[in-house]
Amino acid sequence: MTPARTETGRWIEDWDPENEEFWQRSGRKTARRNLILSVLSEHIGFSVWSMWSVLVLFMSPEIGLGFTPPEKFLLVIVPTLVGALLRLPYSYAVTRFGGRNWTVFATAVLLVPTLAALWFVQQPGTPLWVFLLIGAAGGVGGGNFASSMTNIAVLFPRHLQGWALGINAGGGNLGVAAIQLIGLLVIATAGSSHPAYVISAYLPLIVLASLLAALKMDNFTAVRGAPGAQLEALRDPHTWWISLLYVGTFGSFIGYGFAFGLVLQSQFGATPLESASYTFLGPLLGSLARPLGGLLADRCGGALITLCTFCAMAAGTGVLLLASAQGSFALFICGFTALFVLTGIGNGSTYKMIPAVFAQRAEEDVLSGHDATEAFARARTLSGALIGIAGAIGALGGVGVNLVFRSAYGGSGKSGEPAFLAFLAYYLVCVLVTCAVYLRKRPAAEPAPRRVLTGAGRG
């Protein structure tokens, strides 16, 4: 490994995690250090991104912010949308500026929406459009996911990529549960009239994470994307199939995470304390389940785990329909919590399919006579591009979830049954796509893929 200095900071060249001697000597330690700091930054980014799912629980006439349920759903839709749209440029930015450099910027810029929210939630009578602008600015936290995942994807050997991506994403996803847990603590101890307490907890964390990234992270030349990589990935049909599946897993996770508290208030008339008491549990368990999904995909195949996950998610949605029809609050909580866990597992298994698909293609190129180093380097580049694209489209799925909920609960609507039926139909489509594209039987004359490629599914 040959370290080099540039004007923008530390850069590490000749990164080859597939070289066992290099990996054991120094690569593993360096990769894990960058992974830990990446998780910290992404975790805080998710918390800022999902901040409005907590703040809307505080908004009431008592503090001079008496918005209607449809207006509150709009407040959680806007940051979801902006975060989704920022994922593609964030994914590209890390290949242009380097993992360390971009992480420092992407973390520090979170101070802008956080400070703005801190000021205006303490100003009674603030109009909705001001909070919509602040929520849009908070969308920058959602972009952190794409840059972080693109950076981490190439730092680990292929047989550890499912685990590494699962840890990185799961640690970030925990940011949704963390800020909701802080919201619960504030409501339980200080009441539902102090949203500023929730926000102020993150200011020192943003500063600390920015400093640690600047001092301890590295830039890797291996992360640099080839010109046109995203355009090439967009032309690949696997990009759209995997993105469709990721809408079902991550789109559900982030959409449910942002909307859960409002759903409980709209469907069952839950108080802020009752809502906050349950909203953190699902995202917490779903985040913890994501590394498990990656690990299971490493061992059993990403497509197989994804298929099982969508079948279970369809069953879980059936439980929500039953709970809604019976007016059972306890069954509703159990069904939603199970869905969060399943989305976490599906997030990990679906993302594992990305490097596996391109690794399989690289092996086919090598068997056809192409240079192995060049083939697998191209596979890593396209994997990074697809990770950014799938992350962006998946987050747009969260926007769709919240729009469906807003439509179901808008006006005099008191039931989410139309929304749950829509989600059930989508999960069944994902089952069909997974079977048809990634688990179809191979022709007898077609050679089976090697063991290293099982993350893409078993023929």
C-alpha cells in the first residue's frame, strides 16, 4: 500500500482487499476504522433527516404550531423527497472528492438545518412554508447514505461486502430510532411542549463527528468512479430490477419510520407520549436486522433471502389489515414492528445482490479472456454507481409511502386500509420479480456460478 498526499487531504492508493496478505497485514484495520467513522456520520445524518417525524408530534396549538394531520404528513414528505433526490449527486461526489473529504463536508453541513429548526420551533405562529424549507434543508442528511455506502462498498473483500454494507447501513438506519427515542425521553420528562430539546442534543454530535472524520478517515483512489459510470449503470436492466426491490424494502423502512407516529395518532387517536413510546421500537429493530440480512445473504444468497422477506412482508401487511378492521391497537403495533424487522433484513439482502451481480459478470468476462484486474475493477465501479442509484430510488419509495398515507388519512379518513392494500400489492409484485429475474432456473448447458457469487442468488 502506497500512501500519497494531495492538496485535498490523505489518499490511499493500491487498495486491494482481495489480496489476503494485504488484507490481514493492514487493510482490515484501515477499512474497519473508516467503516466505524462512516457509520457515525451516516447515523447522525439519518437522525437529522428523520427529525421531522419526531417534531410533528410536538406541534400543537399549545405551542403555537397547530398544523393539521395532512400538513404534518407534508412536513415528513418534503425531507424524504429532498434526501432521495440528493442521493445520486452525493454518490457521485464521494468518487470525485474522496471519502474523508466528503464525509467531513456532508456531516458539517447538517448544522444548517439543525440550527434553523432549533430557532423556529421556538417561535409560535411560524407559518408552514418556513418549516417546509427547513425540512427540505434537512434532506441533506438523507444524502449521506449514498456517499457512505459508495465509499464503503470497495473497501472490503467480496465475501465480507454483505456484512460491511449491512453494518454501515444498519448503523445509519439506527439514527431514525435514536432521534425518536430522544423524542420519547423529552416528552416523558419535560412534556410535549419542548421540541427544541430534541434538536439541541445533536449540535455537539455533529461537530464531534465532523472533527473525527477530518482527523481519522482516509480518501481511497479505489473509490474514484470511472467517467460515465452512473450513465452506464442506468442502462443496465439490473439497476431497475434491484431498485424496484429496494423501493419495497428501504422505501418501506424509511416511509414507515417517518409516518408511524402520525399513523398511530390518525388511526387510534394516540397522544404524543403514546405515539413516541412505540415509534422508536420498529426502526430500532429494523436497523439491527439489516446486518443480519447482509450476513444471511452472504451465506444463503441475496435473492433467496429477499424472496423470503417479501413473502413475510406480504403476510405482515395482512396482519395490519386485520388489526385495522378489528381496531386492535396491540395487534397493529405487533404487525408494524414485524414489518420493520423484515424491511431491515430485506435492505441488507437486496444491497448484497448489487456487488454479486457485477462480480458474476466480471467472472464471465475473465472466462472469456478479459483481464481479471480490469474486469473486477469495473465491477466495483459499477457496483458503487448502482448503490447510489438504488439508494436514491429506494428513498423515493419512502416518499410514496407517506403520500399514500396522507391520501388515506386526509380529510375525514380514519383508516389506513387503502394504504395497506397498496403496499400488499407492491410486495407481491416484488415476489414475482425476484423469482423471475434472480431465481429462475438456469438452462442445463449453462455453468453454475462459483461459490463467491452466491450473493446474487442460486441458480
